[in-house]
Amino acid sequence: MKYFFILGNHPELSVTEIYSVLGESASYLALVNGALIVEIKSLDAESLIKRLGGTIKIGEIEGEIKDLAGEIGGALSMLLQKNTKPFFGISLYGGKYNFLPTALTIKKEITIAERAPRFVTSKESVLSSVVVEQNKLTNGGLEMVLIMDSTSSPQEKKYWYGRTLAVQDFKELSKRDYGRPARDDASGMLPPKLAQILINLTGADFDETLLDPFCGSGTVIGEAALMGFQNLIGTDLSAVAVNDSWKNFDYLEKSYELRVTSCEFKISNATKISDILNSNQVDAIATEPYLGPQRGERNFVIIKKELDVLYSEALSEFKKVVKTGGRVVMVWPVFSRNTHHVSRSMVGLVEVAPNFQGWEMVDAWPEGIRNDAKGYYLYGRPGQSVWRRIVILQKK
């Protein structure tokens, strides 16, 4: 079976996350127009979309067409035969096309649940996950997705088409982000979506031990528990942060009826983590450390020097508790005064450069897919002076 993954705002990071979860069980066919096409025996789209922080939609590919004007009507009619509710919409990734005439013709020709179907539209060429969810297009309705693929040449242009099976649950993510009882906006909050990505990039299995040594308010540990991880450890130098982590975990445990074998939060300096953990006790680390001051005047050069020392000492200590072959997935800040765009080649970019001796930097990327990122993954949005660089390290 072929499936499409509609990627978020950081497609290279999203592809790496998908590959870290699916691994070699899937064949990776194409990365075009913000979508990844894979072939795999089967997958549970609804469960997978809840786990992937960097994927907006997952759907099943039904076929390919080359001529939109001549073939779209037949392809749409075929997909609508599976509908049980009279709602449908169309999203085109790559290019623009007026689907309204075709949709109106289809509406006159078919009946769904003894009613003429309703065509769901938006101002954009693609329907957002909000529109898809609110109009029940994955619950008996239909979102037809078309993905333009012109990787060979304009003359050989084709469109993958299929049906959306699941969309990212924006309500749940917002609830877990803003509804948790303990928040520390002054220190900065790790978004649940990014926490999911960090966890998935570790490649750890659910029965292995996951550590967050800069746990803050416990976002990584909470998201890992929701995924199904059974052995979790969070530590932080701040007693307030550890207390907040317990509050937030208790909230999740009650709200989602979590069943975790072992979860503990402890006060500890990440640069002395071996004082409280045994050698080779941990299978993987997912963490966002202290990124520097969040407010006021900031000298990024000085901050970089301080963080270089902190991260170097922490990584040296992590080697003592992480098993050989285990991964550390870590956020390193990237500072820039050009807040509208951050790129590695930009003049004046200030990056941390800790010593990671004993660790190997990993580029977890599927073969056969062009890789422009080459292991350099940035996460942020225009207007930010501090972006996040996601780094994957594996213990030698």
C-alpha cells in the first residue's frame, strides 16, 4: 500500500521523524511539494498521527493521473463511492487549479446517504487540518488530496491522488500545551509537537528507558508517556521545575488514564547526572536544555560561550549513563538578529559548538530521497531571534 504524509513547516525534520519511526519497514518513494510518499504493508493512520509531531495529515494513495482536466472527475467519483456522509473537499499540493466546476458536476451526478453532497472549500488551495476535522472529512466524508510530482521533468508531470485518513489533532495538542496546570512562560515552554519529534528521533522502543535531564515542566516525559513509553526519568536543577513536572504528569495520568511502569522526577544537575543514575542505565535521551536568557538585552557571543561549556560538560556526563549505541536528541540554539529567516549560510549567525567527543552526529534520513538538510535541522518561525537546531548524537 502507498501512503502520503503531509509535512509540517519543517519538512526535513518531519521526514527524519517519520523515518525514525517507520525505519526500513517502508520504502520511501518521493518527497515533493511538502508531502512524503511511502510504500508499506500497512499502517494505523489514526494512531500514527497522534505520535508524529511533524506530520499534518496521513492518507492512502489510490492512484496517479497526468491530466487534471480530463481525469479529475473520474478519480473523484471513484473516491466518493466509499463515502457514508455527504461532505467532500479537495486539496492540491503544488500548483493551482479551479476544482469548483468539476465539484458542481459531481454533486449533480451522485447522492450520498440520500442527500446531494456538499463541497467543502477554503481560501487556500489546501484544506487545513482544522477544516478537515470540523467538516468530518475523515469521518465518513472525503478529503481528496492531489500531490503534484514533477521530479523528472515538466513533460512527465503527474499527480498522486488519494484520501486523507487522519489529521493532526490540534485540539488535543492545544489542550496539553495550554491546559496543563503548571506552566513557566518566563523560562520558555517546549511545544508538545516538538517534544514528540525529539522523542521519536531517539529511535527508542517503548520498553526502553528514556531520560530528559533538563526536564523543565515535564513536557518530554509527559508526551513519551502518552506514546506508550514505560520507563521514564526526568531531572532538573530547579526544585520548582521538578515540582511542576510532577503536577503536569499527574494531570496527564488522570486525564488520559496512563499506565506507566516507572516514572520519576529528581532534582539534579545535568552536568552531574551520573551521581544519581547508574552506568549504562539509560537507553536514550530527549531534551531541550537551557537555551540562554529569554528576556532583556542579550549578548549572543557571550551566551554561546557559556552554553558551549554547559553542553560540553553535560554530554560528557551523558556518556556515563547512556548505553553504547544509544542516542541523545538535543536542542542547540541558533542566534540571529535577522528574525525573519535563519539559514546556516547566513552571515552573522551565532551557533553553539559544544565538544561532543565520544558521540557521533547522525543524519537519520531514508535512502533514495534527496536530502538538502544533511542532518542540519532548524525549528522556528519568522520573528524569533532564537531558533532551535535539532541535533541527533549516537554514543560510539
